[in-house]
Amino acid sequence: MASNSNNYHFDLWAEYLTVTLSENVARCQLGSGKIKTIRITLSDQLNYPKAFKVILDNGLVVESKHQTPNSDHIYEIDYLYQSPCLIPFGKNITDPIAKRFCSAAKKIDSDFLSDNWSLNNSKSILSILRQLALRNVSHIIADQLQNQGIQMSDDFSLQYFDGSNYLSLSYDALRSDLVEQIQFYFKNSNIKQQAADLCFKHPNNKAWFNSLSSLN
């Protein structure tokens, strides 16, 4: 999966993560059991998920054929393909898109507030979109795994663990936070459209982003 975008494109990123995680799971010793839970570990140092653990419906924790676990059958995610997006892997890595976008936005509106356009700020638009992308992965990964011939439990779930807590990633809560940020930062419609183009590849997702203008 070659890199072909100088944008965030969180919708493509969610698809990329889904394929990557599915390939990692498929390389595990699944036996005849059905997958009940995939637990993804996040790191406050990384924008990308860090590790995973697979639990079957019979309670067994699966082993990877290719890796030694960190602990408790937790395996580092092997990023087999190059991301199609330019989201920095680590949070300490310079974000060239942010610099480009903020510079262009300032030319349109000199009062544009660029201080919060960062993946490192948990309340920023970018961080919220990242969380929504992770949420999307949890909704589409079961179909991807089944397409690869892997059996899934009827009560399958994908969980995100940040080292201390499990994340809920509620759509309504994230949407509300996103609308609040959009109302504050995107008073100019041209800047908002540029942000939509940076953040999404698919037209329906750009239209959804541009429609977010109120909490209703």
C-alpha cells in the first residue's frame, strides 16, 4: 500500500488501519475458535496504535506465529504496508501538513487561530478526527476479518486501551466536541473547505464535515 497522499485523509487512514490490524490478527494461531475481542493498546507517544491482543470466544488468548509477546500475549502491531496518508507515526515527529495548512489559512484570514491545529492536543480538531477514525475501525474490522475467512463471535468487540483506561469513543460526544471546535476555529468557509480536503478523501465524508455547524 504505497504512500499517495500529502494529506491526513482520516477516512483512508481508518481503512489502512483496518487492513493492517486484520493482517496482524490473521498471522496469529487462531485454531478453530471464534474471535470475541481484539484489544488495541494506544500510546501517548504515538498517533498510530501500538499493540494488540486477541481473545477467542472460549477464553483462550491467541499467540502470534511471527512475534514474541511484550507481556500477557500482547504483540506489537507490525505495519506491513506504508500508510496512504501523511499522519506522523509519532507525536514528536514534525507535522508538515499542519505547517502548510496554517500558512494557507493565515493568508485567507489573518486572524485564523493556528495554535490548536495539532494532533498533540487531545481537544483539537485533528485529535477528534483521529479518534473518530479509530472508532470507524471498530465498526468495519469484523467484515474485513470475515472476508479473510476468519470466524467472528456474534458479540465481537474491538477495544482501545490507553494504558490506564478503556476508551468509549462515543460518536455523539466526539461529534459534539468537533462541532464546538469547528465553530471556534472555522469562521471562514474557505478555510473549512480546505480542512475538509486535507482530512478526508471520500466526498461523502467531506460533505459530512462541512455540514457540522451546530450542535443540533
